[in-house]
Amino acid sequence: MEAQEKVQRSIRAFITTVDKRFLRSMDREMHLCAAEACNDLDASTERVRAEMERCQQKNARAHNYMQSEMQRFQVRKEGRPSHTTHKR
């Protein structure tokens, strides 16, 4: 197996693990929070929308952080010289 393919598989496995162990539960909490906001029939439309946005903030920060870190990793990975061809 080529080294680059191993790296790609490892990255996909890492992303899947983070998604399953952390991000999905955060997604669930966000949607439950938003659903609860919608249950408040006495609240104004603006209040419900504001509460729904509040529910999304933690989730959006986590997803943005993951995306940012993956981009930083990609830049570092691309910036390193390839060691796949060795001259002896």
C-alpha cells in the first residue's frame, strides 16, 4: 500500500472516530435544543429564532475547529518533502 494512501485512510478513520464519538452527540443536542425552542408556543418568532441560533453556536464552533485543524494539517502535509523516493 502506498504511503499516501495509508495517510488518507488514517485521516478518514480519525475523522470518522471524532464524528461518532463527539460531533454526532453535539449535533443531536443542537437539534433537541432547537426542537425545545420550537415547543415554546408563547415565544415570539424572533425569540424562537434567537434560541435556535444559540443552540447552534457550540456545534458550529466545533465543526469550524475541526475543519480548520484539517486544513492546517493538509497545509503542513503538503509543505513537507516527499520521502518516498530514496537514492542510495
